[in-house]
Amino acid sequence: MTHDELIAYIDDSTNGLKHEHLFEKLLTNTKALRAVVELHKPESSRMPFCVECRGVWQGEIDVVLYPCPTIRLIEKELA
């Protein structure tokens, strides 16, 4: 699935669902969101770097402090 297809699927995920199916979709969407948050967890309490956003650039370790941009955006949208 392309990025655009995934965004369209998320945007349309509850369109046309009957009331009894909304709870199932909510659980599925919650699992997906939790999976993203788990990917972007801090390495440890002593080293608050996002595990997923950490990378290597020209032989040097590139670190992104937690909360990373992904987590900050999720927090913003949930507020």
C-alpha cells in the first residue's frame, strides 16, 4: 500500500460503518496507533532518544530526543 493509499484508508476507515462495527474499528485503530507509539519509544530513562528515529549519517550516530516529532504530533492530535 502506498503512503497516499494508507492515508486514504485511515481517513475513510469509518465511512459507511454500521454502529455495531464502530467498536471493532476503534479497537483496530487503537492497536495501530499503539504500534506506532511502541516503535517510537525512548531507548531508556537515562538515554531519552527515540529508538526508531535514531539513525547513522556518514558514520556518526544521529539521535533524536524523545519525544520525537512523531510522538509530539500524536500527543497534539490526541489533546
